[in-house]
Amino acid sequence: MLFNVIIGGLLLSDAIVKLQETPIRKLFFAYLIPSVLGMLLMSINIVLDGIFVSHGVGPHGLAGVNVAFPAFSIFFSISLWIGIGGATLYSIALGQKELQKARIVFSHAFALAISIIGLLLFASLWQIEKLAWFFGANEVILPYVVDYLSILLMFGIVYVLENILSLFVRNDGNPNLATGAIVITSLFNIFFNYLFILQFGWGVKGAAYATILSTFLGFLILLSHFFRKGSHLKLVPFNFSHSIGKDIFTIGFPSFVSEISLAIIMIGYNITFMKVLGEIGVAAYAIVNYIHFFILLLFIGIGIALQPIASFHYGAGLTERLQKSLRFALQTALLMGLLALSVGWFFADLLVSLFSVPTEELYSHTIHGISLFFLGYIFLGYNLIYAYFYQSTGKIRLSILITLSRGLVLVLLFLWLLPYFFGLNGIWLAFPIAEAITASIIFLLRLFNGSKEINKSSTS
């Protein structure tokens, strides 16, 4: 079993002492606050991209960026696949007092990321227009899609490496630096968006350049962790281990599935709205989707905060502390879900007013979409926290079940079925109904299995 370990010997550093001895509530919030703050800033970045594009380019530009956005999700999915898989193994190795193994895992993660992204970028740039059509473009918005994709694909490796390093830095006991890097990234992304789009008139290419350049600056900030006293992170020479590579991909696979599913779902929504309403439907979904990403990343921040705590305590056999950390994460996620729903219902007009909405038709479709789509946030946090928890404790099959259920299979099924019965309402309701059904499945699994899930691994 991958995660069945016995803890013994001397502790490696103050970071490990902190994980093992700090009261669990204090420890959870020590990771939660910088993690959620970091995701909040990243979320603001994404929303501001949409706001700048909507004001500087217009609805067609906004629709074009939204159609190209699955490429961004693909990069994010790969960074989480390798980053969370590697960072989880890294934390387990630290819990086992195996520092050299932890460093070899880190080195594997970087080598795998560079290799995979290099191959992906070559294949994508070669067929960029076909990729744009596949993502849901039509003749009107194709130029915007290609402009955005060409920059994002060319320099996507920067985004992937920055995300991976951020996860390892956080797991190495320095969540504040990871948050600081996101602060720098966010501030410069705002500045570059303003400069490139509104001042230089570079259109959607300006949004792509702003994302890449600001991410590169954040990456430089993260590199300072290597010079920090007490840092365990170090790239070391290694012979490639199929076992380590397999474990990284196995543990990180639920995160990859979750984010790649998001890209597929975006394509499904874009195609469905394009068929039913045309560009105005895609533009309405683009606005809702920008806001959705803002909220989704906050939930992911809770999961990322839970991950190193859950992995370490599972590896160390500290079951009671592990269960408490799960409980705190669930309470936080459920509270955030209710808050997100309330904001959507009572302040939808304020949210939409942030974007350039030139017609009443686009405005009404967007407001109506928010009122239905946001119902999913009642269940989203519950589902995501359990997916992260099972992933962090080696129960990969359960994590994948949740991820595929909520993030792919059910949404695609309902995007296909519900419009026949409920028209446009059916499109907007596909997400909340999928989340509600997934939450019911998790509740029943917990009801019948109870706490046995804590002590039984299903990775082999």
C-alpha cells in the first residue's frame, strides 16, 4: 500500500514539528488563510482579465477568450496533476523522515512537467486553428480565439512550472511565500492588462501576454524559497524511477481529471450555447464562467490547505487530528457555498455591471443564468473537499469517482438531456443538478462506510 507507513526517528525541522504538534484548528487556519487568500487573488486576476477584455475589445472578444479558456484549464490540470501528486508524495516522505526521497520526488515532478508540456505545446501550435474550432469557435470569434491561444500555448510552460513550485513551497512549510508570489502575480497582471489592452490596444493578445508575464514574475518570487533557512526543497540528480512517476500520476490523477473535466465542460457549454443562442449565449456564459472561476478557486484554496495537513497526518498515523482537519475544511466549504449563493441571488446585477454588457438581451440572459447556476455552490464545496481528502490520503478511486461524477459525466449528460425538457433553463441547471447528485452519492458512501475510509487505502 502506497500510504501505509510507520513514523519513527528524529524530526527533520520546525515545519514538521508545527504539523505534528500545533493544535489542529490553529494549524488548519494557518494553511487556510494564505491558501484562500492566494486563490482569491488568482480569482481576481481571472475576473479582471474578463473585465478588461469586455471593456477593451467587446463581447466578441470576451466570447473568444472564453472559447480559448479550456487551454488554460488544460495547463492548470497538468500542473495540479503533477504538482499535487508530487507534493503529496513529498509531504508523506517528510512525514517518514526521508529527506532525500522527498527531493527526488520534487526533481521528478519538474522533469515530468517540462517533458509533457513540451510535447503538448508542439502538437497544439501545429494545429492551432483546428484546436480553436474544436473548442467551439465560429467564423465571427475565430480570430480572437487564435490570437489568445497562440500566446498562451507558446509560453504555457511558465504557468505550469509556477503552479507546481507554488504547491511544493506550500507543502515545504512556507504557505506565506506561495501567497506572496500570487500577490505579485495579481498586481502585475492588473497593471499589464491595463497597459496592454486599454493603452496599447493589443486586444486579446494583451490579456494573454499579461497572464504570462505576471506569472513569470511570481515564479521568480517562489525561487527565493530555495535560499530560505530550513527549506528542504532542492533539485537533485536522479535516475528516473517508474515507481515514483507512477505514484505522482496516480495520486495527482483526480486533480487532473477535475480540471481537464472543467475544460471539457466549458467546451460543452460553449457548443450548446452557440447552437441555441449563438455568440450572445457564449458571451452570457463567459461572464457567468468568469465569476464561477472566481468562486471555484476559493473552494480549491480550501482543498489545497487541507492537502498537506491530511497527507502528513495520514502518513504519521494521527487519525484524530486527520478527522478534525476534515471537519474544519467541510464547515468552511459549506459556509462559503451559502455565502456564494447569497451573493449571486442578491447582487447579480452588481456582478454583471463589472463587465461591458452592451445589450439588454445579453444582460437579462446573464442575470437569469446566475440565479440558476449558483445553486450548485450549495453542494460544490462538500464535493470538492471530499475529493481532495480522499486524494490526499491515498483513496484515489473514491476521489476519481467524485471527480468524474460531478465534473464530467453528469454535467455532460444533463447538458444533452435537460435543454430538450427545460430549454435554456436546462443548460444553466446542468451544473447544480450534477453537484447535488454527487453530494448525495458521497453522503450515502459515508453513511454506509463510516470512518473505515480513514484507515483503508484503495490505491492498489
